[in-house]
Amino acid sequence: MWRRLHECNIDAEVFDLRRDVAERLGARVAESANALIARSDCVLLSLPTSRHVQGAVDDAIDHFRAGTLVIDTTTGVPSISRETARTLATRNVSYVDCGVSGGPHGAAAGALKIMVGGSDDAYATAQPILEHLGSRIWRCGDVGGGHAMKAVLNLSNQNKMLVELEALTLGAKNGLDPQVIADVLDLVVWKDWLLGADGRRPFGFPLALFAKDFDVANTVATDAGVVLPLGATGQQLARQLRIEAGDDADLIDAVAVIERWSSVDFRRDDA
């Protein structure tokens, strides 16, 4: 995201606990999170979980300037996002929660899908910045709405991906060509990343984050009193895939685990 903002001539400073990672961007790196916050009128957060965001805000609350806007692009839990917004409001700081989809490539190209929750005024302030990062932006109501929509999107997409792999497995075990299965079922993702001319390719998306996104969706469901039989099953399956593929595995590595379970091989004969 910093690279995209930099290309759009927006002056942005960076802080990361892994200072070497931030420095490799070529960005100006703040000496501390508190120092960055104290001199910023807009703070964009992208952290592992909502609890990390909440902790960072609690630690830095006395350093925010009145009138600052916080844009939280973490894949978050709406109930915690609302708590964070209330904390920031004590310093007259605005907050929007933004679910983002499209990965690093989408961020670099300014082509993210962005789902936003927040007040009218906060959204109006955030919109010009978000338009540099995303090609499609949806207003999803008040605070919590952006993260709720991201949970819904992830739940739908990720369960679909797992069901499609099961369908490929069932068909391949019954002698069907995976390429033909993918054509009949129109498995766009797997035709590209698994069955294409280049064979299986890394998504650049850790399997650990895939599992975490199921955790978030199921937490959102619990908070709302919603029963998710398929979501809960997907969560357990994602956790098992992560255990067997390893903590550093890419999402594509889940395929080898599923192949092993049923003794199938999706690789092209000419690959």
C-alpha cells in the first residue's frame, strides 16, 4: 500500500516492528509508532488481528492528535473494531474499518476491492485516500460494517475453494480428467493456479492466513448468534491443512495434502 500511495505522490511514513522490512520498501521509517502517530493526520493500520489493532491503539492513545483519521485495513472482528472506534473517539479521532481484497498485486496496482464501515464524515475523509488503493469501493454502513463484509466475503470464497478441491478429488478418483472437471465446473481459480500450463503456482497467500480468516468469520458468527455449519467445518479443515502443510506453507500447498489423503494427483500428464 505504501508503494501505491508513494506512486500517487502522497507523502507517507512507515512503521513496522520488523524495521528491515520497512526499510527495504525505500520508505521513510519512523523511529516508533508513537512518533509516527503524533505527527500524522491519517494513520493507516494493517495488522494481523483486531486484538493487535486494539493493543496498538491503547498503547498510543495519548499520542493521537484531535481530528486524526484512522483507516484500519486489518481483516478484523466488527465487535472489536467498534471498541477501538470508541477508544479513539475519546481523543476526537475518527475511525473507518476497511475490508480489503486483492492481495499485494491489487494493492500495488490500486485495484483492491474495499469495503468500508464508518460515519459519513469519516468516510468522506477517507474516500480520496482509498480511491488511490482500490478500483471498487463499497460503503457498508457504520463502524464494523467493512470488517463484517470482509468476513462474509472470505467465508463464501474460502468455502467455495475447499468444495471445489473436493469435487476435483472425487472426479479424479473416478477416472475423470481434472482439466475437464475444471472446465465443466468452471473452476476459474484452480484452472489458473493449479491446472494451468505452468502447473501449480504459489498464491503468495499463506495457508496460516487462510485458516485465520475462517477463525474471524466464525467469531463474527458467534458474536451475531449465527450458526455456520459449513463455516465451522471449513475452519477445522483449514486448521488441519495448516498442521499438515506447515506454518510457512502457501495456500497452494494445501492441494498436496488433499491429494495425499485420497491418493490422487492433479498434475498434468505433460507437465
